[in-house]
Amino acid sequence: MGWFDVDMESMDNYNIKENSYALGILGTYKTSSMTNYRVRINYTKIGIKEYHDQYYVGIRNNESVTGSQNKVTIAPGVSWNLSKEKLDVYFGIEIPFTLHRKFDVDYKSVQTDSASGAQITYMYIKNEIPNGYSVGVGGIFGFNYFLSSKLSLGAEFSPSLLYSNLGGNVKVKASSTQSPQTAVGISEDNFRGFTHYENRFSFGISLWL
């Protein structure tokens, strides 16, 4: 399980607020005292917002950009244990496959009179980046500390090198108080190849049957 709730100021004078989390389940089958076969399933929800208020002479400019996406990962793998009393340390490999759902990016800009609050200009742009996927190989390094024969606490770190096929034809919709007031278009934003490197850290509680 992981969660993030950050509200801080970025280097470019924009505020950043992140509201993302990840949940997962790991099934492990022991074939011997040292070898485990495993399957990991994860769900990740990404939500981030960047915004700021800026005042000029007589004008207040409010800008914001929000992004949201859902991802699902299935990762079969194998690991080997080094056990000592209540502590299990393990290492191994996994093959993560992730389905990246569409990524929505919304930009909004509103200019108002700083004294009266009357709206001067308004602009809204919606970008929809299409579905994609990534697949590759990852290392596994972790430990479990057994509170009893059936219950343990643990943590895991996994760096992965992935082949990605993300992006494509991005749908763009715009509306504004300025001319033209509405516009629809398509842009291209591709991300493909063995260039996607990802680190994962997780912790959890395990029930052993």
C-alpha cells in the first residue's frame, strides 16, 4: 500500500498537490525451503494538480493543470529465501506487465479584474492521451519478519527495465472567451522503446496458509 498527499510550492512558483495511491496483493507458493513462485497484482491511481494565483496591475490570473490516470499491473515471478529465525530475506526476478489507461490532462486559465472580480478571459483545454502498456523485467529485494508462524510484516524494493508503448494520437478540445471560442484537434505524443525505468517500493502484512 502507498499513498501521497502533498501540498507544497514548486521551483517555478506553482503549487503542487498530489493525491495518488497504490494497492496490491501478492500470492506466493513455496516449492521448497528456499524457492517461491509468486504473482503480484497492483492497482495505481494517479492524481496531480499544479496551480497558482498571480496578480498583475489590476488583473488576477488563476491557472491550473490537473492530470489523472489509472494503471493495473500483473507480475509473475520467482524468488529465493535466506532465512534466519523469524527473519526471511529474499531476492528474485519478476516480469511486470502494466496496462496504462488513458491519461487526462486539463488546463484552465481565468483572468479577472482584481478589484471587482469580473471575468476578463477564460480558457479551458482538455488533452486525452490514449491507453498504452509496458512490459519488462524487474529485480526483487525484500524481507519478511514473522510475528507468528502465520503472520509477517515485510517490505520490498524492485527496480525494473521496461519496454513501453505509450501515447499516440492525443485528442485535444479547447474552449475560450477569445476567438475561436471552440476548437478540436489531434496531436501526436508517442513514447516507445526500452527507455522506461521504474523503481517500486512497497510494504505490507502477509498471511501464510
